[in-house]
Amino acid sequence: MRLKDKVALITGSGRGIGRDIALAYAREGARVVINDVDPVTAEATAKETGGLAVVADVAKSADIARMIETIIAERGRIDILVNNAMKIVPGKLEALPEAAWDTTMNIGLKGAFMVSQAAAKHMIAQKSGVIVNIASIAGLFPYNWAGAYSVVKAGLIMLTKLQAMEWAPYGIRANAITPGYIRTPGTEAMYADPEIYEGRRKGVPMGRVGSGEDIAGPAVFLACDESRYTTGSVLGADGGQAVGYFLTVPGRRFSGGRID
């Protein structure tokens, strides 16, 4: 078990990618803490993993303080933090309401900063800790009509690098994962459309849309001792999507020994 007895907080882990990471961590022996704003999903995932459910809104500093205090009181320490919580409020930039921008920014970037800061105080004291930030390929390339989403994920990547630099002297590592197209309960309605699914699948060199389990594996690696000399890295988990630009350019697919 690569994470035996490690206390791991995963934000937004009631469902989707966060839930899959929590399940994977639990299988590796971690004592997981499930955070979500939805008490129903938080409790359900906690039951599946044998973990502790803490309902909190990562966009609110008071909720974060209460969450960290609860974890320290119940588990005594924090060894791993996965910043996964996110909410996309889509819209075109010229018509995007300020509240829509703020919602995505406050949960996905400001929230990740505040949770990391609160957890790092304990990691610094114990001279060890791991932070895994769930960014996105949208932090590398603009994801249009998704409001602040790309900006948040790009910011999260840079936050990861700052955390790695500033907190390395305290034995804290910070790395990011950039998922590509991932099918989750939150995206199921979109991928249930055969045309959308097939269009996206064809844009991935590996020829398939990913799952939460495809992100959980890298998240385990970055949290465990096998990656002890890895920090400040951005690990792609996208089936080659980030390097597959030319797959979407007409005339760049091989068929029968020729380029179509």
C-alpha cells in the first residue's frame, strides 16, 4: 500500500474525478477525508472509502478553517491535499456576468489557494506534505465559451509552481495534473450525445475519452513516495490530446499508408 496511513483531503470528492481519486487513495491505505458542498454525495463517498466526510464550501474562508480544524481534531495531521473542487459557469466573455466569473474563480483558484494555505501551515510544522492540483488541458489552451474556466486552470498551474518553489524547503511537494476529455457524472449529459462523443474521441490520439480512473492513477503516483523527487511538474493525463493538434487539421490522418 503506497499511501498507508496517510491523511488525504480531497476537495470536491463527492462524485466525479474527486471520488475516483478518493477511492484509489483508500485502496492504497490512505485515511481519506471527503470534502464536498453536497452532504449526500460526501457521505456516500465517505461510506465507500471508510473515510471522514466534511461538508464545506472551499470558496468561503470560514468553511475552510472549520474543515481543517475538524481534520486535525479527528485525524491529527494532513499529509496530502488534492485541490479538485470546481464549478464551471459557461458563457461568452462579452456577456458573462460578474457573478459567473467570480463563482468559477472563487472555487477553482481562490479556493485552491486558501485550502492549500490552511493545510500548508500544518505541513510546514510537520516538515512534510504533498499537494496535487487538478488543473486541465484548458489551462494550456483556451477553452472557449466556458467563462473563467481556462483562466482558473492556467492560474492553478502557476500556483502549483509557486507552491513547489516556496514550500520545498519545508519538505512539501506540489504538482498538477492536466486532464483532457474526461467522462464523469458532471459531463455525462454531453457525452451521451453520440455526435459530441465521437467528435471528441477522434481528437484524442489514443482514440478514447478518459475516465476518472485515468486521473486517479497519476494522482496516486504524485502523492506517494515513488515521486519523492518530483515537484513543480505538470503531468498530462489526456490521451495525447495536448500534443495531438495536427489530428484536427484536415489532411493529417493516415489511412491505408497515405495521408488523408
